[in-house]
Amino acid sequence: MKTLVIIGHPELPDSSTQQFLKRAAELPSVTWHPVTAEPLNITAEQRLLRQADRIILQFPLYWYSAPAVLKNWLDQVLTRQFAYPEAAGALVGKELGIAVSLGSPARNFKAGAPEHFSVSQIMTPFQALAHKLKMVFLPTFVIDQFGYQTDAEKAKLLINYQRYLTQGDLDHFEAQADWLTTQFQSLIAQKPSEQKQQLTLILEQLKNNQADLNDLKTNLKMIQNMEDS
Amino acid sequence: MKTLVIIGHPELPDSSTQQFLKRAAELPSVTWHPVTAEPLNITAEQRLLRQADRIILQFPLYWYSAPAVLKNWLDQVLTRQFAYPEAAGALVGKELGIAVSLGSPARNFKAGAPEHFSVSQIMTPFQALAHKLKMVFLPTFVIDQFGYQTDAEKAKLLINYQRYLTQGDLDHFEAQADWLTTQFQSLIAQKPSEQKQQLTLILEQLKNNQADLNDLKTNLKMIQNMEDS
């Protein structure tokens, strides 16, 4: 699966959040693509979109929407001829995700809390876009006040962000375990041979644990079904 | 009441919708203010906002949001220092309206219909903006495929648009009648004296009809209350 990350940030070099995410996105199947205010080569931009399976729009929330630099990109690159399913329908079936960084705490985004609206409600225009273009809209990835995060929170953010970019099925627990196994395997491959054996044993142990866990879940489900009937 | 209409349209001179609305907005209390991609004088823009009681953001819907030219204006002009209620709070208590022109039929904007989301849902980011700045969010004014409208529909659009810009209380029937009376009076004032008497008689008749209508509504309400108790 190929992932294209389209970053819209008017002050990209100054953003510690974006620099962190950029390092996290240094993965073989991921293309990091910041957009600028300079005149766009529409054909080249559309070619990038065509090549991707998962498209992530990544930006800081500016007045509850994308910054102008990203809106300009959307307005210009997504021509009707290119994007409308009745025309070329170039994005039909692809995934659309939003990776948004928040300047105020994520807990504030709900009815009754200071921001009053949920992030999902605020993302409705992007959901409508995905619907119009027959894309699969992914759950929005929220980066919650990066500057205030502890090192442990940042480590967790890194893993979750990499999963958001590359994990096949974002909804399922089994897919998450598979994703972690794959990451671990590629990590082992980079290690000197004396460490390889030890790490491979750890990985086997993790896989066994995972198999046990899956068995337990299956049994639990059977018991629940018996109770229901 | 002073109204400021901020128009964000990348091809303003070519838009028959905007030309029509511009003529309709030629009213004493209304300032017509198109924004451009040229560098902004932030202080001057903020001064305009301070002077207004009702602020209308007017634009064609581009990918379920404002065109980039207007988003750029919002990103730059609404500085935290200027807009946040905890800072200068320059917009607290003012009204915020959205006048949006649609390229696809308004009836398509609901669950199950082609656009799937309502215009209100799509406008959530602007509603969140109004909430944040402690502004009063007005019902969105929808211009439904102007190019396909009949002359009668355009005449109705003109009146409703002028009401949207200038009527004090947009919710109430009585306020609408008052608004029409005021418009009619200023029309009479411009006519030659031989027509004035005749038009004044018509206006008096309309006012009497309005008074009768209000009486009928009061009686109806009383009867309903008796039935309920």
C-alpha cells in the first residue's frame, strides 16, 4: 500500500510537530509532500494522487479548517475533470485521512466543552469531499498539543502515526498486531547477526502470546453467544 | 445596523451571481468588500470588522468550504490578539452570517441525497468560529444554483438577500413586515409627488392588512391555548 502525505503548513520549517512527524514518516511506502504557495504543476500533483492508495491531508487546525495554503492546493488540483466520479474519477476507492494538529486540548472538542464541536463535526467538509469522490474516509488522526506532550506520549504518537500511515486495516486489533510484527521483523533485519537470534526468539514469543490471545477472544465470543441465545 | 459583506471569489468579475448580489447590496448601511490574493493591510481589514454589527462571509462553495482566497483572509486578519475574547475580543456580540452559492441543487444537501450532508453540517467550522469568538451565528443564506433561476426566483432572491443583509431580527414574521414597510416607504420617497399619494394609500392598506393578520394570529393562539388546557 502506498501512502501520500500532503502537508499544508504556512510555516513548516518552524513547526516542531511537523518535523517530528516527518521523521516518523520516513518509511519505504510513504511519500512526504509539503505544499507551498508557489504556482502548482497541476499534472504532477494529480500524478502523485493517482499513484497513492491512501491520501493523508495533514495540517494544523486554523479556524476549524485547513490553512489557506492547503485549501488553495485542493481548489486547484482537484479539478472536476480529474476528481468527479462521473469524469475521470481518479480518486475513487482510495482512502482519505486527515492528520490534524490541535492548538487547544483535544478534550475541549465536544458539546458543552470550550470548543463546543467534535473534531468529527469540524471535519465534515472533508467527509463530504470523500463522499463526493467515492473515497473511503478514515477516522481522523488527532495530534493533541504536541508541544505539551511527554516523551512517553510522543513515543506512542510516533507508533500510532506510523500505523495511521501504513497499517492496512485501521479498525481491527489483529491488523494492529500484524503491523507491529512486520515492524519488528524489519527492525531485526537491520541488527547485527549476534542480536538477530535473540530478537527472533522474542518475536516468536510475542506471536505465541498473540495466538493465545486470539484463542481466548474466540472462546469469549462463543460464551457470549451462548448467553445471548 | 451596519453590515459588512466580505466576498471571497477567485473569479469575481466573471460571476453573474456575485454581480447580481452586488447590485442588490447597494444599500446605505451595507459595505461591499471583496477580498483579493494581494497582500493584506491587516489593520485596515480589522478596522472594517470593528465598524460592522453584522458580518457576512460570502462565497461559492468550493469543496464544501470557502475558496482559498477567503480562507487566507480569515487566517491573516483574525489574529488571536484581535479576535479572541480573552484578548481584544473585537468581534464579541457581532453577528456572523454565511451567504453561500451552490453549484449543485440545494435539495441534494441532506442525508441520503447525493451530497449526503446538510449545508448546516458543512458550515460547522464557521459555526465553531462564531462560538469561539462569542459571535451570534445567523442561519446560512443559500443561493441555489443562480444560473438556473427564473426571473421570479431571482426577484425573490433579491428581496431575501436584502433582508439577510439589513433586517434587524431575521427570525420573526413581524420584523419581516416592518422591514418591507420601511423599504416601501423609502421607495415612495423617491417617486414624483403625483404618485406619492397613491403609493401611500397602498402602504396604509398593507399596514391595515398586517394589523388584521396580527389580530387573527393572536385570536388563533388564544383558541389553541384553550384547546390545550
